[in-house]
Amino acid sequence: MQRLSILLVEDDPGDAGLIKYTLKYDDQETTLDWVSSLSELADYLQQAPLLPDVILLDLSLPDSSGIATVQACKRLAAGTPIVVLTGYDDAHFALEVLEMGAQDYLVKGSIDADSLKRTIRYAISRAKLEQRLVLSEERMAAAIEGGKLGVWDWLFDRNEFVFSDRWLATVGFKSDSPDLPANAEAWIERIHPEERQHFELAVERHLSGELPNYQCEFRILHRDGHWVWLFESGHVTERDALGNPIRMVGVQQDISERKAMEERLIHLAMHDELTGLLNRRSFMNIADREYGRVKRQADYCVGMLMLDLDRFKSVNDTYGHAAGDEVLKRFSHVVTEQLRENDVFARLGGEEFAVLLPHTERDGVEKAAEKLRSAVEGLNIDLDETLTIKVTTSIGATMMHPDDDRPDGGLARADSALYNAKNSGRNRVCVNVNSA
């Protein structure tokens, strides 16, 4: 297994020691270097033969603090995934950090070995995917410059497209195909309905002179029935005496692979990779929207649940992290099966999960929570042919209030109820609907 190189940027020796200890017993061979300021980071990167695989970055350093620290680190170590470590537990601040380019965000007081290692692993995976996307876009630009693309010629006076063999092959046709579309309108009809108006607008803006060139991305129907993503670029080469276009020529590239990678990146940005559930960022965005409706509509009710797997640490310690991952996935699956289509289920981190229950009054929230608790209690998880384990969950329930401090107020109340459920013997539901 390849050695993993980690660089820790942390000015507090105590926190640095804790991170070192947390990673000490990692299954993967790991090297951990430590610097305590941005200036030391710059010196380290100048002297190091290779960039680290990942940077663990504290946001409160002697020579930098806050969001600016992320920006500075990205400038110094472009392309290296950054995981932010901070004592500031605030969802909106976390979103700002992620939007500045950090791959993930961990609150120091909540870090355990399993979550830290998983976060590092996923950060590296996402960064590699982003790098592949950048390379794909660079290759596309080089291909356009080199002209190694499908070529098209739009003859307006004849209502006809003329395509190169490469262009036709991209959509499954040959020049002598008996079902070759007969005219320009027939080809345009093959553009996906969701992009057809976008295509027509892009063409019109160029033909009118608003834009010097035509460029557009759209899906077009392949001869065998699937959709192909194309990027097209072109310009008018000939006009009549009145300025009306006679001919427009351009090039085309199949960008289906790049689009698939973009969709994968979007999915990774919104979802927890292990369980496939929404992640904290996505959950808070939806919670913000629901909170807005609660503020505006006096009769609109939203329930909030916080769920925590009971004694999950002992599962990891006894059976290993692979077993723990399987438990998290099975737990996520059984909870999802009990929820309605418009309910929102997310993994906030570790063994902590949250649910939004739109259009649900208090009685319904309590019933939903008990239904989830019971379903998890009845879950038997077969780790192998001879080993089956059972898990339970504690649940804290509350209602969103219009006088909450945004969704965080409801989450804090649900978390308090969850704490009560854990302290009352676990495997139970506790409710806290009192607003602050």
C-alpha cells in the first residue's frame, strides 16, 4: 500500500499532538509532518521534493486567521486537498470554508480517529476527481485548437447541415445512413428538449451580432436512442448584401465523459460517500429553505430529528471499521425505507444523522421518530455467515420555530433531546419543542 503523506498546519502543540495520536494507529502507512504557521508552510513546500497528499489546516494561525487562511494555503499548495480543522462549530461558516476550496471541515472537539481517516480519504478522492476534470477540460481546449474535432457546416439558404464523418459517427450515423435526418429542422428536433431553447438562443445571439461566436453545450439523440453531450463552437462565415447569414461553420466535441465527471463531482459535493445520504452542507441548505417557509407561513410545520447509533464505537472497536461502515450503510437504508418521499435524511458526520419532516405536526413527528426507532431495533446485520449483530438508535425530536436562530436553533434543540435520550438509557425517543 502506498505511503500517505499528511501535512498538519497547526500552531497549538496540544492539538497537533492529538492529531498525531489519532493517526498513529492507522492501517495505512502514513507520514505526518507538522508546521505551525503559513510562513513555515511556505518554507516547507519550497524545500519538499513532493507536495503532500493532503493538508490538515487550522484556521487560527499566528500569521493568518479565518477564511483568508484557506485562500493563502490554496495559493501555496495549488491542487493539494485541504481539510480544515477548527474549533468554530457553525454550519454557515463551514459552508464559506468549503466554498473557498477546502475539501472538508472538521470541528476539533468532535474529531475521532475513524472520522478523521475517512475525511482524509474522501478529500483525496474528490481532489483527484477534480484534477481529472481539469485535465479533461484542458484536453478539450487543446483538441479545439488542433482542429481534431467533428466539423459542421450550416447552409441557411438551403436549410441544410453538412457534417464531417467524425461528427456523424459521434451520434451514430454515416453519410449514407438511410434514416439520416433530411434537413436542419430535423437535426434540431434531435436536441434534448431541456437544451433546445438554450441552443436556439445561443445561435440567435451570434446571428444578431450580440456575440462574436456561437458556443453551446447540449444533449442530442444518438441513433441508438441514448443521449450524447456535445460542445459546439462556430461562427458565421458568409452573409448576403442585407446582412442575413448564409453560412455558419464550426466544430463539435463529444463531452459526455466530462459531463459524467461533473455530475459525479456535484453528487460528491452534496452527498456522504459511504451511505449515499445528503451531507451536512446539503442538509443545512434545505433546512434554511424550510426555515424560510416556517417564518413566512404561520400554518407550515416542519419536524426535526437527530439520530445517533447507540454504542457505535464499540462496534468499530470489536468488529473493525469495515463492519462499522456496513452498520452505517444498513442503518441508513432501513431509515430511508421508513421515510416519505419528501422527507430529508442526511448524515451529519460519524454516527450522527438528521431528518427533516416537512408538513408534519408534533404528533406526526413523534410517531415518525418512534417508527424509525422501532425499525432500527428490528434490524439484524449479518457481517458474515456466522456473525449477526443488532443495533439501536436514540432519537431527539423537535419542531422548527419561526423565532429560532435559523435552522441551527432547531438542530440544537433536537441535539439536546438526543442527549436526554442517550442519558435515559438509549434506544428511545425524547422530545424538546420549547423554543429558545
